[in-house]
Amino acid sequence: MKSMKKAWLVIGSLLLFISSNLQAEVKVEFAEASTPETKVWKEKLETSSEVQAVVDFINERLQLSRELLFSYGVEDGPLFDGEKDTVFIPYSFLVEVEERFSDAQYEESGVSVEQATVDALVHTLFHEFAHAIIYFNEIPVTGREEDAADSFATVLLTEYFDRGEDISISAADLFHLESGDYETIEDYDFTGEHSLDAQRYYMIMCHVYGSDPESYGVNLEEMFEEERGYKCIDEYELARRSWLALLKPHMK
């Protein structure tokens, strides 16, 4: 009888060891690039420590109920496809973002065009990952999920990454540049699942300001009136507390 109990203990330990080493993780794949511009970005992505840091953070810190694939080089996106358990990122997205920052002479801000483009991608990866973990792990969300995903990305970057606030500012600035595409705003522009680009810009900047008003107040105090600035502090703290509480059961 004792030998039987020992056998079951050994089997149980082996099963526990196997399951702990077969936890669902994020995998990455790179499709072939078809143009000189996309080939350049394919090579950059394959060697980018910042893009890899996103994957490492998720795999080391968070528990997923299913495998998730980051697929680069497709036609559509950025987007999360729940049927394929995949986040799709086109190389053309990076080319377009780079062109926007270049046309805006973004390097005058003190951040290079290439760095700003990578920053926008990192924020986008966390945004799309937010949709994935909400879907996989059945995390409750009240309100618009797209806004929640923006908040998720900004909070995780701010709380866990050295340049998190600066990464979020670059991503917000991209929305600011994209907001210039609107000559006029029609009624149907308000019916989409996303907030308007200008709204996304101000929400992210509000979170950045609220996360550290002493450090970012010099640059952002003119953007928000004093009363709004104080509310940004409260809103960031609420977003931070809420997301960390929702993620706690899913942290390793």
C-alpha cells in the first residue's frame, strides 16, 4: 500500500511539473516581407529588444488559458483575432507610422522617428494583448473595451517598464497626428468601437500626467486645466488599482 501511495505521489509530482512547464505562452512568427521598406522593418523587429521585452513580460508575469500568437507581416491589422488566438501586426503598419512621424519631424521632440515608431508598436502590442487576455481569461470590463485596452497598455508600461511613460507619450502623439485626418467629424464617426483619435490622445496623456505630475507637469500642465489635472491623478490611480486588481488572479 505504501509503495502504491509513493507511486501516486511521484505521478502527481510529474504531472504538476509537466503542467507547469506547458503553460500557455505568447509565441512569435515573422512572415516574409515583400517590399524593401517592409524588409527593413522585419529585420528590425526580429532583433528588437523592446519588442521582445513585451513577449518576455507576458510570459514571465501573466498566466494565459490559451496559447497566443503574435504574427507579423499579414495584410490586416493591428488586431486581435479570437477565432485564431492571434494578434496580427502588418509590416505596413510600421512603415505608415514611421512615415507619419517623419512627416511631422518628430525628432524635434527629442525622440527619433525610429524610436517613436517602436514605442507606438509596443503600446499597440499591449493594447491588442489586452483584448486577448480579456477574451481568454474572461476578465470583466465595463464600458468600451477599446478604451479599457488603451488604459491597460498605459498602466502596464507605466508600472513595469523603465521608459513606460515615454512609450505611451509616443503612442499618444501618433493618435494626435492621426486625428488630423479628419476634415470634419460626421455622426457616424461617433458610432465606431474606438474613441476618436483625439480622445484617445488626451486619455493617454491624462494617464501619463496623472501617474507622475511632478515629472510630466512641465510638459503637460498647459494641456489640462488645473481642475482637470487633479482629476487625471485620480483617474490614473483608479485605472492602475483596477487593472492590477483584475490581473492579480492571472499573475504568475
